[in-house]
Amino acid sequence: MHELGLSRSIAAIVTENSRGRQVRRVSVAVGPLACVEKRALAFCWDIVTEGGPLAGSLLEFVDAEGDVFLVKEFEFEEAA
């Protein structure tokens, strides 16, 4: 199940770029030829982010073309 590795990589990218800010949502573009099972990726995301700085963040999917797989954007919680 390479979705576990993909989830870890996405979490590392987002954590590095969030600079300690709380992340609300992560959007990933996935094409039909990317060989990624979205349900498996979402399941792995919950496991990988549990108890860490990304805990509770939503992994959202955006349809893409071909074999595209990329972190499209992520949204931060607003500071109170």
C-alpha cells in the first residue's frame, strides 16, 4: 500500500511549509492514471496525522487529468 508512503510525504511537505501554524485542510490533485486509491490515502492520512501537528486536518481531493498527483494547496486555521 504505497498510499501510506504518500501520506507521510504529504504530511512532511505540509508540516515543513506550515512553520508551526495549525493546518485546517490539505488539497491534493489526483488524476485517474496516478495509481492512487483515494479512500486508502484518506485512511492513511488519518493514521499518519493522528497526534501530530496536522491532527484533525482534512485531506481533500481535487480531480486532475492523466497521472497528476500533487499537493495543490493547504489552508491554515485563523489565529484567534
